Amino acid sequence: MSDLKSSKRPPADKLLSTIADYVLDNNVGSEAALNTAKYCLIDSLGCAIMALNFPACRKLLGPIVPNANLEHGARIPGTDFQLEPVHAAFNLGAMIRWLDYNDTWLAAEWGHPSDNFGALLAVADYQSRINRSTNKTPITLKEVLVAAIKVYEIQGVLALENSFNRIGLDHVILVRIASTAVVTGLLGGNKQQIIDAVSNAWLDGGALRTYRHAPNTGSRKSWAAGDAASRAVRLALMALKNEMGYPSTLSAKQWGFYDVLFGGKTFSLPQEFGCYVMENILFKVSFPAEFHAQTAVEAALNLHEKVKHRLDDIEKIEIHTQEAGVRIIDKTGPLNNPADRDHCLQYMVAIPLIYGRLAADDYEDDIATNRLIDELRNKMQVFENTQYSADYLDQNKRAIPNSVQVFYGDGSNTEKVEVYYPVGHRRRRDEAIPLLEEKFTNSLLTHYDETQRMLIQKQIKAMEKPETVFIDDFMNSFALNNETS
């Protein structure tokens, strides 16, 4: 008990120091990682723009209290809001994540590293406007892309072998950790300030996953990342004022994160931080669907033409998936809202079997009332394929396999359609990039007139030389009132 009573401050936990050193490393980012980061950024902004078509998202946007816009505030794409960076991060984070269509990382823990763009863009844009107002140089797009590589890496490497979902904590904890670290560095924080900020981020513990699972599935899962990004910005700004940190926030006996929330185990860090995660990120190209279901949706889509005229003759549908897919999205019973439906494997397979598509609108009530959906769901049997589970965790594969097979009452059946890698996987990157560009272009069509679309595309073209683009100019092009200052 003497150690618990001692007030002697220990050195910082090694992980805190390792993260801080990585954030301050000026030699991060391969050419492949930088190029991929550009696509991650435009894809995230495209997802944010598409989210504006949904009232449930729009109602959460804007200042935290009415009319509290800020003269030099960060711009919120597709709106005329200019907000202080803490709530701007919430707005951006919620918009990017709302449709479950942004990029993904799957390992022992899963998540969406592009969630961190909520914090990165809010802070970089805000700071750039402050810099301009004081005759200082704004932050460049390249600085933001390098910062993106770092937040992706911190979140993704921590996710490789450390499962927070298994202890009931939501993956947005890693958004808060990664964004806190990198935003503190982006704002000019030194090593001690980064350590202090990240220690406070760990002290926050983690959000419960309750809002992602039956019977409580709800819209919080769409703004949880914005909440994490917002908290990260707050902690970073506090650290820059030299608010104290807590060096053994992870390892402190009885009171630290490991003992309180991780069963006394320490985190596994199987590899050094570099740019592995950005180079291997998974894009959601084809379907706004939880990523463990992406290949199941593709398999079902391949079966649509063969089954669409025999839907009433179906006796059963077998779906084979990975262990994570069974645990997260194998869901029976009533589905109460879009958030419930886009995390139900059976629903996401039924829609393409019936309609030959899966779009964001297909989770809304007017589609969900089709009797065929629940009839097909009730005929589905979901099984874990242990080889799929092994290949899912294999670092050289990172497969997300699913198979779908339909059986009819007369004893006949379709072939078993198996898809191992989704279109957004690195192994299908060449196939994905044109579709990703098309996805972005289509997102602009939902919100902007031709004049502003041309302005945005001009900024996208300028991304070829990101060191020449200032982030506030870039964000201005996406604002509803696209003035240049």
C-alpha cells in the first residue's frame, strides 16, 4: 500500500512519451501515404456534404447556442457557420461520420480514422484565420495531410492488438487520443504539453458502446466521433495553456486506466508508429454500410438478378462471416431506426437482394416498411467461418470476407457467392480510386451549384502541390458563403 500513498510524481508512461515523440517527428509520410491522405480528406468532406441531406444530422449543426458565430471561426462545409474550434470539431466530426460512409480500420479494435478530420480541419482552419488576422502564415494543406497520417497511425496501431469493444468501450476513445496528441502538436505544443494533453485524454475513460447495440441502437453512434474530436480540441487548447498532466494516467495502481478499465493488462504496441495505417486504410466506396458487411452486400448484389423474381420462393439464406461480424451486426427482431438498420447484417443483405442496390436512403422508414425485408431477414442464418476470422486478423491480408447463398423451397439453390476483399481494400485500390472520385463528385451535386462546384474542383486540382495551398482557402471553397476571408 505504500506505493499508493506516495506523492512522488513518476516519469511519464512510456506510451505517452512515444506518442509525443512521434507527433513531433518531422519525417513522417511516404509518397503513398501522402497520396492516400488526399483521397481520405476529399472522401471525408464528400461524406460530410452528403450528410447535410438528412435532417437528423442538420439539426445538430451550428453553434452550441444560437447565433454564436465567430469572426475568425472555422468554416463548416455546406453551411454559413463559422465556429470556435471546439464545437466546429463536433460539427465536422458528426457530418463526416453520419452516414457510416467514411473510411475504416479493422483489427482487434475497429474504427474510422477519418473521424479525426473533425479535429484536424477545425483547428487548422481556425488557426489559419487567426494567423492571417495577425499577419502570420496560415497552415498549409500539406501540414494537414501529414497530421492526418499521424492521427491515422496512432489510432490504427493502438487498434491492432488492443480491443476496447470487448470490454464494452467504444472505438471513439482512440479518436480522442489520436486527435488530442496531433492537434496539440499542430498548434505548436511541445513534448511535455502533448504528454499532458494525452494523459488527460486517457483520464476521460471511454464512452460505452451501448448506443451501437440492440436494444439501444441510436443516432449517438453518428455523433460520437464528433464528440470525441471536440473533446480532443478542448484538451489540446488547455494543454497549450500549460494545464497540468498526469504522468502515470495509464499505469497508476488501482486508479490508472489499465487497472480500472483494462483488467490490469497493459496495451500492446506491436510495431513502431510510421505510416502503415494510412497506406492500408479501407475506403467505403460502394455502400454506406458497416464495414464488416461490405463484402456481404457485394455478394448479395451479385445474386440480385438471379433471385429478384423468386424472392417469395426463398426458404433460407446462409451468410458466412467473420467473428467480428457475428458479434457486431448479426441482429434479429425489430429495427427501430436507421441507426439500427445500418448495423444489421441481415437488413444490409436483404436490400440488395430485393432492390439491387444499397444507398443511405434505404435505411429510412419508407423503405424499411417493405414486408419483404423482414421476411428475408427471418429466413437468414448467420455463421462464423473460422478461416474468415483468421484472415481478418492476418496482418498480411486484413481480409473482410463474407459469403451469401440462397436456397429455395423446391430444393434448388444459387451458387455460394464469396467476396474476400471489399472494393476499398488496398488489394483493390486501383479499382477503387475512380469510384472514390465519382463518389466525391456526386456528393457535390447534392448541395452546390455549378459555380461553386467549379471552385471546389479548382482546389482539389491544387492538391497536387499541397504545400502551396492554405487550409483556410481550401475550406472556404466548401462553405455555403464562399468568400475568401
